[in-house]
Amino acid sequence: MKDLSASIVLYKNSARVLAHAIHSFLSATVESRLFIIDNSPTDELKYFSSHPRITYILNGNNVGFGAGHNIAIKQIIATTKYHLVLNPDVYFDKDVIAKCYQFMQDEPEIGLVMPKVLYPDGRLQPLCKLLPSPRTLIMRRFLWLSAATLEKLNYTYELHCTGYNDIVDVPFLSGCFMFLRTSTLQQVGLFDERFFLYTEDVDLSRRIHKVARTVFYPLATIYHHHERGSYKKVSLLIHNINSAIRYFNKWGWTTDKERIDINARTLNRLVANQQRMSCIGA
């Protein structure tokens, strides 16, 4: 697949976990190019660039997740048909790339695809989501003492009613594995670099969703360690909050009619599958 490239952004990552991600991509492709964008303060991980299909770029400082991927995308956007934004803590079988690639080839109106995502132990990661409101994010962060209320909220927000076994158009797909059509990126732009970490994926998904289909594709499955760092480190929590503030400053806090319309259309599309009533908790 000469018309496919990928990028991984690093910041002091585990070499063992990273090796698994790199091996997954290189084993699943023959000619595709992989960019490793290293935001770490040193080049300790440079030795991974010995493979001829890997381009290693050391930034010397942490420019952020989206800005890091943009460095790679800018180099290939005019010459490559598809680009994969890949987390360093993701791994998958050899057939995943081919399945996503062929699905995009068969469905030219799709701009973004995400496969089914599992924890290494096989549990589902519910990463299909509606566009968030401030209320949704605040409740998901601070309602951990009210498990029943949080479960009801997440059931709708994470679209659990779909069962995660059907191909579904979803307005917000996780940044851990974004299979992107570069012509769509040329239309909507790259990652918004105002988001240093967190919410850059919902912002890009949203912009793509406005002009193309953004699709959950469960016929391919990947594994994601997903340590949820913002729940463990205060510094990451601060980044999460700052990015959320920037996101709502950009799209609107209480007056985001577009979000309301997109979420309503997403739920209404499920009517054909007789799923909407359970999605909204009715």
C-alpha cells in the first residue's frame, strides 16, 4: 500500500509497548511509510528508526499530540491517499490495516474510520461517542460517587445501545487509531494545534463529520492499553481541563446548536435499527 502512511507521536514512552505498535504496523504493510515524531527531551527511542520504512523526527520539546502528528501529515498529505494516526500503546493483527483500507476504498464518502477497540484482556473500550457538552464532561469526571447516574449518562453518550458490533456513523471517534482520508484533511484542515493534549480528536472528528462520514468499523479489531493518565496524574488532568475549555470556547458552551443537531441526527439514524429508545434511556 504505497498510498498509505502512518504516524506515532512519542513522549517518554515505554520501549516495550512502542515496539509492539511499530511491529503491528510494519507487519501489516509492505510499502507503507511510518513516521515516528518524538516529543521527548532526548532521542533514547531513536534506535527504532533503523527500519528503512521508518522516518524518525526528534522535536526536542513536547509540541503536543496534534502538532506532532501534523508534522508527519504535512509531509504526505499531497502524495498519500490515506494516513493512520496511531497511538504508541496500540497493537493489532496483520489483517486490520487491509480491512480498514479496503473499507475506505469501497466507501469513498467516508473520511474517517475507527475499528473496534479492546483492552488487552479482551474487554470493550466504548470509544464511539456523541459530541460532548460541558455538562457531559463535568459529570463524567466528577460523578464517580454516583455509579448509577454515571452509567446512565455513559449509556447514551458512548452509544452502548449499538452493541458495538455494527457499522455505525459516529460523530466522535477516538484518536488512538484514526484511519483518515487525506483529501478530507485537505478540505477540513489538520489537528487544531491549540489543543496540546486531549479533545484534539473530538475536534477533528467533528470537522470531518460535517463534510464526510465518520464510521465505526467493528469488522477490524485493535488492542489499546489505554491507561487513562488524566485520572492518575494531576499534570494530565490540568491538560485535559485546559483542552476542554479551549474546545468549548471554539464550538460554544451552552449555545452549540450544531452539536445538538449532530447528536440528534446520530440518534435518529438508529431508529431504522430500532435502537434509539434504548440509546436515550427511554
